[in-house]
Amino acid sequence: MKKNVKKTKPAKLHLPDRSRVEQSLRDLELRYRRLFETTQDGILILDAKTGAITDVNPYLIDLLGYSREEFVEKKIWQVGAFKDIEASKDAFEALQQNEYIRYENLPLKAKDGRLIQVEFVSNVYLVGDEQVIQCNIRDITEHRRLVAALQENERKYHALVNQSLDGIFLFDLSGNFSAVNKAMCDRLGFSEEELRAMNIWDIVPEQHLDQYRKKLTKILDGESLNESSECTVRGKAGKTLFIDVLSAPYYSEKGIIGFQGIARDITARKEAEEALRASKERFRVWIENSSDIITVVGLEGTVQYASPSIERLLGYKPEEWIGTNAFDWMHPDDRARVTEIFAQFIQTPGSAASAEFRLGHRDGSWRMFESVGRAYLDEHGQMAGLINSRDITARKRAEEEIERYLTRLQALHQIDNAISGSVDLRITLNVFLDHATTQLGVDAAGVLVLNPHTQLLDYTAARGFSTPALQHTHLRVGDGLAGRVALARKTIAIADLNRDINGLARYPSIQSEGFVSYYGVPLIAKGRVNGVLEVFRRTPIPVDQDWKDFLEMMAGQAAIAVDNAELFGNLQRSNFDLALAYDSTIEGWSHALDLRDKETEGHTQRVTEVTLRLARAAGITESELVHVRRGALLHDIGKMGVPDYILLKPDKLTDEEWVEMRKHPVFAYELLSPIAYLRPALDIPYCHHEKWDGTGYPRGLKGEQIPLAARLFAVVDVWDALRYRSARGLCRPFSLRFAAM
């Protein structure tokens, strides 16, 4: 509680005449009473001598809640509102002495217990001859609340200013900083002391000085600020910063004294915007200079943008595409497929898809494109697709060429396999013609082979003809198209057979085929014409150099096939003749042996025939029977090395002579093994004297160690010897010697 005390002297009164004074007093009393009862401050009237309350106005009664009776005739310290009685007495005594007391913050207690902060002012004055004390009591509770709220707001304001991420500043009309917050200092890189010692124009780049000064001048002239403005400033060490400033004049009772504002650092945003602008510019340059077609397509396929490259690749100006449906420019065979792909990927932002399709060129041709698209939301929030389309026509053609080349290589390889894997010319040529018609893209093809004996061209194989007439064609060299090809030994091409008077006029059955174009190629191998390859088509043949080269290669394959077949036929005949000569030689050797030994005459032929029958019964194959026959015919070829005195001796052989006799299987091996085609026949000449129990010669083989052919022959040999000697009635010793041999 604050108390102000001032000591004054009562004023002296000079009264005019009585009636007038009385009237004036009545008027004053009325005005006083009205003021007393209507004022919004509480008023207490006290007896200056006793301190008793003589009057109280309605406002104070309502403020504290006490009745008039609870106030009047009581001492001021006896009212419950003044809790501190001693303090109240002391205050009254001080008032009696000083005649004025002021309490700026006095707590009063209302009847309901509420504390009310009041401003209390007391004065002593005379009413007539009596001293009275008037106490004016003003409720300052709301005022105190507002002050507290203002102080709290001030605290919050300072906290907000100091903690703000935006810079807050204040500068006078001269531009000198008078206040800055921490964020402002941090953004500019200066301390608060450094900034407060600076001028606003110290941080403005020179090129912006006039612009910013004019703006402040307009504000001073009364122009209102409805929005923030972007400014460029210089921080410490000359660093350029961008700020977004919202400023306003700063007023006092004297008018505008400066400017206050909030500065938001937008350097990062400006850098991002600049990067975005640069990116957009790069993107624009990339799009406009791209070798691919860049299009932006709406949700329904409407073209919203087309890059300039469309004119170079398709012959259309971009504006001719814009507003049209992109799918209308596609090949009809590709449209449905690509539309389905587009409809799926355009539903989700960020999704991507790719497709290959054909687009129409202004010149009427179709170009193949490979497109990659990505869906995104445009600036209006609508789905759109950014499509990058690359012309792959040349690449596709190259791929087709490579694929065609590989297919042709594979066809040639399969023809090679057919040539090397078959000795039947017709089978080989059928495989050849299957590939020829497919790879050359013709409707029909045929091969005529030149018969070297008749010198006629015989149709050997054909494919694609609707009539069998060509199967019976035999042309002389020089006749017909094929004969002309064989005679000229060079390719003959006819683009239109209907205009060729020497073409198919002589062959009405061929004319009915409806062929239009023709190619005939001679089949030449080793400098000799072996035949003719003919290809037909019912429409013009799309010929290029690659096609011609491949036709020549196919003809070369056919020539090789015909030549190989002829060589194989000749070889077979030679082999057959040679085999006959071999067998005749072997039979001659066998006959010579029989002539040498009259005792065994006819024996070789007999055992050979019986051995072959027995071998067939034993399951020996026909290819092995050839060697069995040769072995049987030559079984005694080794006896050519045995001296005649031993071989033809009529008496029993001595032990030494038996040693020589038993060498004849070894002589047979030594004689026949150097001859390659007779080696498979050695089993019988070398092993036919081996015995099952191992007592035979020359190696003492036993059981299954003895070759099967030798075992079969040994049975037949003994059986024939016994049968032959028994039939002729020869003496026993000789027959046993013969059998043993």
C-alpha cells in the first residue's frame, strides 16, 4: 500500500447576503448529492474528530456488499472491509494531521470474501465549522488485471521476438537500427551490437538502394502495405541473402518515427526456385533439342504438348498434333494394345510403362517407335502422361536383317546337315526346297538335275506347284527357261512371264499356275552344270542384292547336294565293284589251296556255306557274316607257308613236322593282318584250331576266349572232314591226321 501525504490549510470564506448564500448552498447540495449518488467511485464521509462514517454512496455499497446501516455510525476501522484495524487507526490519525492521504493499491474485502484492489484517496475539508473527511475509493481490480495481462503479453512478445525464426527489426527514419532480435542477427551474421551500430542501407546492395528508398518514401507518403515484398540484402562478408519483408511505420505521439518489420529468410527458397528455374530451362532446352518426340498426353489421350522434333521425324508440325488424340496417329494394328497399356499406367502418379508401336509419317509410311511414359499430376491436379518416343525404325530393320540373316544361316546349316546326313538326293532336295521357298519368299521352287548320259534336265524335286505336270518334265539343254539357264550357265530373271515369248508358252500346265515372276539359277559344281534351280512367284518378287546373294548361295547348296549324290553313287558302284574284286580274289586264293591239296578239294566251299548257315542261326548279323565268309574261305591260307613235303606227306607226321604244321594259323595272321579289309576276318584263320579245353593252338585259348566265329567254324570243319573221309572210305590214320590238321 502506497501512501502520499500532503499538508494544507483550510481556506477562509467570505459570504455575501444570507438568502443568496442559502440558495447557493441548496443548489450545491443538490448537485453534490446527485454526484455523490451517481458517481462510479465509492465515497465515504467521515467525522474528522471521531472517525465515524456519516455517509456512504450507493456505488460503494454495491461494490463491497455491505448495507448502509453496516457502514453508518461506525468507525472506519470497524467496517469488515478494512481487515487491518491498527493500520486503519494509524491511517485515520495520519489523515487528521496531514489532511490528505492516497493509497494506490489497497486491498478491500467484500462481504462475500472477495478481495478488491482499490485506489484510496482521503481529503479533510470544512463543512461550515465542522471538519469532515471524504474518502474516494476507485475499484482498480480490472485495471490491475489489464496491467498484468499487458505485462504478460509484453513478456510473451519479447519471448516471441527472441525465439522467432524470422528476423524482427526496428529502425528510425534515418535508417539506424534501434532494435533487432537474435534471428535477424543470425541470418545476417552480425552480432546485435554490430547491427545496432549500423544503418539499414549498409546491408542493401548498391543496385537496390534507389528501389528500396522509393518504397519507404511511398510508405511515408501514406501508401498502405497490404503484402510482403522480397528484398536482397548483404550479410557479413558480403554474402547475398534473400528476405521476405513485411514492414510498417512505427508511430509515437509525434507521428512516424521509424519502421518496424519482420524479415523471413527465403534464401533457400530463392536458391531452390532458381535451381527449379534452371532445371525447367534445361528441361525445356532438352525437350526442344531432343532427337526423340516428347509429348504430354491427357487422361483421355489428348495431346497437350508435342516437341519440335516431331516435324523432323514424322513431317508434322507440333501444332498439328496438339488437341488431337495420340492413338489416332498409330497403326490400326497397334492401337488397341497401346491404348490398353496407357489406360493402366495413367491411373497412378509416378507409374511408368513402355511400348513399341508404329506412327504414321506425312509421306504415308509407317515408322516404328519405342516409347517410355510416366504418369504425373499436372498443375491443375489432373492426371497426365509424359511420353518419350524414340524412332527405332532403323534399329528394327537392322534387327530384322540380322534375324533374317541368322534364319538363313540356320537354313543353310540344316541343308548342310541334310546333304551330309542323307545319301538320297530326293530327301535332301525336299529339305532344300522347304527352306528355299520360305527364306526366299517365293510360291514355288523346283530342281532339275542334268542326266549326264541323256543330257536331259529331269525334274527331281518340286515344292509349291498346284499341278504335278513338272514331275514328268524332261528338257533338252537350251529348251525352255531351265534349258536356257543351263546353256547360258548364268542366272535368268523374268519380272513378268506373261511378256516372255520364250518362257512358259510351251507349257500350258505351268501357265495355269498363274506365275508372274521367275528366277532360274544354274547348279554348277567343279565347273560343271549339274542342274537348274527355278523359283516362281505369283506376284512380283521384291528383289534386292541380299536376296540375290542368298539365291546364289542356295543354288550353290543344291549344286553340292547334286554333286555329292552323284559322287556317292559313283563311289557306291566303285565300292561294289571293288568288293566283288576282293571276294573274287579270296575265292581264287581258296581255289588255289584246294588245287594244291587234292585231299581237301571242295572242302573250303562246303565248310564256308555250312558255317554261314550256322552263324545265321547263332544270331550273327548280316554285316558280320561278310567277315565270317571271308574267314572261312581263307581258313587254311596259312598252309601256303608249310613245306609241301609236310603238307602232302601220306604217312604220319613226326613231332618235328607237327611243329611246322601247327604254325599255319600264325602264317595266316602274318599274311592277312597287314590287309585292313581282311582284319575283321582273322578270327577263323587264326583261331579255328583252338579247343574248348585249352589244348588247341597256336595260343592255347579255352572256352569263350575263343572267338565265336572260330568256334562255329571248328565244328563245321571237323564235321565236314569226318563226313568227307567216311564217304570216300579212306584209311583211319590218314583221316585222323586230316581232322587234326
